[in-house]
Amino acid sequence: MLKRGLNSVHPATGALFHIIFILYTILCIVPIFLVVAVSFSDELTVVANGYQFIPEKFSTYAYEFLFKDSTQILRSYGVTILVTATGTLLGVSMMAMYAYPLSRNDLPFRGPLAFFVFFTMLFNGGLVSFYLVYVRFLGLKNSLWALILPLLVAPFFILVMRTFFKNIPSELIEAAKIDGAGEFRIAGTVIFPLSVPILATVALFTVLNYWNDWFMSLLFISDDKKVSLQYLMYKTMLNIQYLTSNTQAAQGIAQGGSAVELPSETVRMAMCVVGIGPIVFAYPFFQRYFVKGLLIGAIKG
Amino acid sequence: MLARIRAGGIYSTHLDAKRVNGLAYGQSTKWRKLLKFWPLYLMMLPTIVLLLINNYLPIAGLIIAFKNVNYVDGVFGSPWNGLNNFKFLFSTRDAWIITRNTLLYNAVFIASNIIVALIFALMLNELRSRWLPKFYQASMFFPFFLSMVVVSYLVFAFLSKGNGFVNNNLLPFFGMEPISWYQEPKYWPFILPLINIWKNAGYYTVFFVASMVTISHEYYEAAVIDGASKWQQAIRITLPQLMPLVTVLTLLQIGRIFYADFGLFYQVPLNSGAIYSTTNVIDTYVYRALLTLGDFGMSSAAAFYQSVVGFVLVFLSNYIVRKLDRENALF
């Protein structure tokens, strides 16, 4: 009993901590439930009594409406998946191929080459000139490359990777060289296979960056065919009509006159649910890798 | 004996050859050495090109802040304008408002994130259950994974004037009138910091918990022998051990105090004009001046102002971090 007093907090204190954490946990998750609940509610009850955690009258009409013509949603999913996959694959390869030579102690000019990356963390040209480079100089307005290129390389990840590569014994590289392996072979068959943990971590964070990005679309995309999932959600929030302006459902409403109302409140929230679905489902499986990744990053600071 | 002479002989002729080639020697081996590394440089090439486009070309583009950009002459052909763009910018009230908002919000964010996360981390550290702390951590970390667009939906679900949960359920419960949240500037200095904590505190908590694991157990064992309570251990051991990390983290964030979280200030207030006075920051100002108004003069002047002051702050904070703890400095 006496030992408990020193090695653990008082049971009452422990209980209080649990209560605080349970309340905060609820606070973190519950807003999602509100959105889901509204999306499954009947439009009329929502308009009458506002958003409720428990639907007064259950209805899947918002989803039926949304998927009556799902062209735009499917297309947006396609854009997001394409951009995320291409960006992550290209980005992780490029960062690893920059970080590995930097980690080599015998590489001439590795100091200036490291500074070349550092400097981008210290100073940047600001939004206006960045925008002009992409739109005027590269002519990438309304190109998917404008969604991919800006997020390809993160200086911080290059530094984290370099630290990881440095810890791989240089004897392995020497041995491979004696066996007659070239630099590409050494990187591809010795270094990178040994670095799967760091590569996977960086890939995971890069996937998240691409999946959640809407800012590049806000800057560069005006073509409906290239609207990503996040950007579609943004546009739906601003103007629910956007989602329906060119769909059969909207035409149906137009032809039916005012008899059929656009269920805007519930459809808006249903759009949000359709948009965050993959993140919510993937989160329980991937969150521990993010925590691990954070640990690897924390070693560097 | 013979072998040694022979070895010596070979050695000396080698030296002679080196001396004969003397003049050209240094140059050619340097090139040969660089040439030997060509595959490594080739690997680095794609990133070099990309950083030139993404980061270095825009730096050159900062000069447009001193130009009077017009469509006829193009961006770089436009006439010089001296400091006129800056004169216009700083003669508006906006310049003061966006500077004040950016600095104050970021100061509150830095302090609140670190304090809340430290308290949570210390509390998590004391829980004896095996899987509950992991569950709490995972739930607290969750908002960090949502995009600001999603966050704007969640906030809207609570604060929407007509249907929002707060106006329909919470306020009537306390007998209060509904509030037009997206029209009233005075509430946002409280709403935005709360959302910031909600979104980011979990991230920093996980970060602190991770570094608590690295504190040596011997400190705690010695403390227990001396009869220190859990509270004393937390205050006298855990907190001081975390202080270097907290200091570095704070300084690095102060270095970025001139850069605001664009999503939080643009998406969450739904770009509502009525509340610009408490939601407009440098980043949103530059964006709106550029893409809504098409005003290259104002936006490039504000972007230049942010880049330069931002650079000075990042440089200073890193300089201090470097003095305190070399390992954690950026340069």
C-alpha cells in the first residue's frame, strides 16, 4: 500500500485524469458524428430543428441524391488518387536519391548541397512570385502537374532521411564496391532496402499531404474535370449548387419546378462524409505508424 | 631484405612519377574525383531542378514588389515603381490589422499548444492502464489528420446560424439568443485558438510523450528512494528534462511567427468578409489581393514584407537555438 503512494498517483487523481481524457477524446471525435448524423437525417426535420446528433427521422435521401449522378465525385476521387500516387512515388524516390548522396562522407560539395536544401526552409519568395512561376513561366494553370510538383520535395524529410542513411554502416557500401557494384546498384539494392522504415514513414506523411491538399487547387485549378476531392468539398461548402449544376438530379429539380427542393443541408454533410470516409477508415490502421514516424523525426528534432 | 628493397623501390618510383606530373596533378585528380561521383550527382539532379523551380525562381521573383506590373509589358518587362507598392500597402489600415492578427494569433497558438500538450503528456505519463493511454493518444491525434476543408465543415455544423448545433441546442439551453457567428468579428479571437488547440494539441502531446520515454529511469528510482511523490517527480524530473526540447520547439515556432496557417484563417471562417477584421492574416491578405483583386502591387509588396521579416525572425531564432543546442538548430 505504501509503495503505491510513491509509484503511482492517488486512485482519485487517476480517475480524474481518466475522466478528463475521456471528455477530451469525445470532443475530438464527436464532431464527425454530428456530420454523419445530419447526412442521414431527413431534410425537412433538419431545416425545422437544426443539426442534431440523433436523426429525428432517418433518411438516406442525401446519399441517393449524391449518387444519382456520381460523375463529379468519382472524377474527383480519380484526380486525388492519381495525384497522390504519382506525387508520393516520385517524391519519395527523389528525396531518397537526394538524401543518400548527402549522407556519404566522401561526396565532394556535400556541404553546399545540404545548404541548398536548408536555405529553402529559411527563405522563400512568397505566394505571388510562386504563383507567377507556375502560371506564367511554366504555364501549368489547370494542369495536374501544378498539384503534384509543389508538394514533391519536403526539405525536412530530406534531412530526416539523411540522418537515417548516415547510420547505415559504411562497410556495407565498401563491400558492395569491392564486389563491383556501381553507385546506382548500391543505392538500389543495399541502401534503400535497408531503409524501408524511414521510406515508408515519409511515404505515409507524403500521402497525407497530397490527400489533404486543397490549396494548390485553389490557386491553379478552374477546370471542373481536374477538381480534386478536397477542392470539391470546398466548392460544395461555398455553393451547394456547384455539385448539382450539371447533374441529372439538378435538371430533374429544374424541370419539376419548385415542387422538388434541393436537400442542401443534408447533401452538404453527405458530401463531407463521402470525402473523409477513406481517412476515417484508414486511421485506426495507420495511426501507430504516424506515431512511430514522429519518433524518428523527433530524434532529429 | 630483397623484398623490402623492391617494395621501397616501387614506392620511390611512384613518388617520382607524381613529382614529374606535378603541375597538372592537382587539377586532374580533382576532376577525376568529381567524375567518379557522377552517379551520385545524377541522383540529386531531379531534386535540384525542382527546388530551383519551387523555391529559388520565386526568390528571384521578389523584385516584382518594386515593379508596376501591367499585362502589356509582362511581369519582368514592367517599369520599375520604386517603393510605391510599399507606400500604398502601409498607408492602408490593412497592413496594421494583418500584422497584428498574424503575430497575436501565432503567439497564442504557440503558447497554448505547448502548455496544453505538456499537461496532457504529463497526465498520460501517470496513467497505469496499458491500452487506455494509447486509445486517448490515438483519438487526440485524429484531428491532426483532417484537412482544413473538413474542419470547416465540422465547425460549420456547430456554428451555422440557422441550423448549427450551438444556436439550436446549446444557447437555448442557457436561455440565450442565437448568434450569427460568421458575421460577428468579436467571437473569432476565441474560436480560432480553440480550433487550433483541437487540431494540433494531440500532435504535440504525442511528440512530448515520445520524448518522455527517453528520460532515464534512474532519476525516478533515485527520487522514489528519497521519498518523492509522483507530483514531485513530474515537476522536478520530467518537466526539467523536457525543457530543452520545449525551448527549442518554442524558438523554432517563434521563428515562423510571421507565417500563418492559411487553411485555418481562410477555410474555417468560410471567407466571410464581415469578420476580416479578426480573421485576416498576412497569408490570406496576399492570397485575396492576388487572386480575388488581381492587385500585383499590393500582394507582391505584402509577400515581400512577409518573406523578409520572416527570414530575419527565422534566422534570429535559429541563431539562439544554435547557441543553446547545436543538435536541434536548422543550420
